[in-house]
Amino acid sequence: MLLVAFVFSYLVIALFAFYSVVSDAVPKVKPSIQVLGLVWFMAMCVFFIVFRSYDTLGDTSVYVNEIFSEIGKSPSLSSYNTQALDTAEPLFYWLTKLGYITGSSRVYLLLAMMAFIGPLMVSIFLQWRSHFFLVLFSFVSLFVFYSLSMNIIRNGISVGWWLLGLVMLYQRRWIALSICVFISVGFHFSSLFFWVLVLLALVVRNIYVIAILGLVALVAAFLEFDLSELLLVASDSGLANELIGMKLARYGNKVFDAEYNTGFRADFVIFNLFFLALALWYKQVLNYKNHFYDFLVRLYIILSAIFFLSFQIPGADRIGILSWIIIPFISMFPIHEPPLRNNIHWKLTLFCITVIQGLVSIYIIKHLFQIS
């Protein structure tokens, strides 16, 4: 029954996304319908994310039963990090503390949800206002959207602000970009590494150099190159502080061995390469020229390469989230500019691709979340 309700809610979001496509060709349709769609989306998020079962996946129970109460009772961040098995970043600590003050773990989950979805929606609105629901639908159709909002919550909040930071970078809002960097790192220190990759994609402008590095990473992944030893070296190198070093050591020591499968994942490779091919089709066939889009493609290749190199590490999907979560940026970025601005047929094609992607995500959710 829960699965039926989820599929129905998802299909309603799909209808609003379809409307955002056809409204370009039928301008007399009132755009105020989008407000109704936004209300539906928020209600869907509250019902399935905030009021989910506490035994949904592995991390929900940890956040609610352990982290929520332990942070709430701790007198300070340093006190919590000294006593806990898993340390907390400062902004996540204070968000949890605020939820604990309300006395409700549901309010805590609501705050966490809004801290993730809020910046995500703002980034979509600022960049794709006229196609808001089509782009939002693209995010909702990604399985990683639900993993970030329901399971790896700290990562999710950090990623939401990371995405908004990318939009601020494109719009050259430097103060806002600095705030996004501060907040994303304040919720998860590991995001500092992904900001370094952003800097790398900005500095190395030759896409052929990036492509060669990506190909080397793919071959290394196929040959089962193990990145865990490098993580252990990095954790003990003194280049990282104690908190980051501990997080690197957890992956380097493969503490998740019992929970995750490792090895070369052809399905992940095909999935990532499909959207890279789409981006190259935009650039080569449609001759789409945009310097920031070129940067996004370089960043996507770098993130995918890091993901491929992580296949031997349990929990590699947590590293792959950054390459997956910018897929809507890769696929949807050009739709409000020539030559796609007035091409309703291609927008409908993107809509169909997104629906297929969503159906695959529903299949994954059904089996991973064990809902019926």
C-alpha cells in the first residue's frame, strides 16, 4: 500500500513536470498551477521523508535513536565528539540540538529535510525558473535524492548547499558562494574535498586532459585498483584534521564490509557514461557553447572518475552521490537557452528519459527499502 501511494505521488509530480514542458507551447495555461504542484511536492516529502518508519534503511535509526538523543544531552560539541563513536560537524550538531529542544524527533527530521531540500529548490528556482518543475522532477527521479534525504542525512544537507554553491558560482555571487561553502563544510567536512574538485575543474580547462584522467580511472577500476590504502595514508598523513582523518580511516579500513558489495560495477559505469554522452551530444551535435556548462562537464568527469576508483571501497555509492546529484544540471542546464529553448520535442524526450530513470529508482526503492 505504501508503494502504491509513493508511485501515485511520483506520477502526480510527473504530471506537473509534463505541464511545465507543454506550457511553453500552450502559454494560456495559468502558471499558478505550479504553486499547487509545489504544495503537492512538499506534502509528498513530509509524508515519505519526515514520517517514514524509523527502521528505514540503516542510518535513520542511528540518527533518531542514537545521534539525536546523545547530541541533545551533550553540553557541547567538543564533549559529544570526545565521547561518541562517530563525530559530528558543528552545524549538524546545532541543527540536531535545535530538534532536541523541540522534544520531537519528527521535528528534527523535518529540519533536516528542509536543510537539504531548501537550498536544492532555491538553486533550481534561480537557474531554471521557467522550467522549475521539469528540473525538480529530474532530481526527484534520482534514487540518490531519497538516499540523501532519508539515509545519509548529513551528506544530503551538505550536498544541497554544494549544489546551491555551484549556481552561485555561475551567477558570480561571491559572498553567497562563500556562505554555501561554509554551510556545506559545516554540515559535512568531507565536502571540502569536493570543493577542491570544483577548483580543479575550474583550473584545468582542457577537457581532453580531464577525459584522459577519467579513462585511466575507468581502466584502473576495471583492474580492481584499491583506493583504500591511499585513504589510510591520507588519514595518517597529518594533512587532515582529526575528524576528517577518522572519516577517511573508516572507509580505508573497510568497516562497512558486511553491509556493502565491492568490485567493478558495470551498471554504475553505464549509468554515468550515458549522461556524459548526453552532455557531449549537446556540445558536439547541437554545438551548445557555454563556458560554465563546459566546467560542469569537466566536473562531472572528475567526480565520475573518483567514483569509479572507489568501487573496491564498501559504501562507494556515498562517494558516487556527487556525480549522480549533478546529473540534472548536466541534462537540463541548456533547456532555457538556444538551441533547446523552443524545442518542445527535445524537452519531451528529456521528460521521457527522466520518467524511465524514475521507474528504475522506484524499483531500487522497492527492494532496498523493502516496501510493498
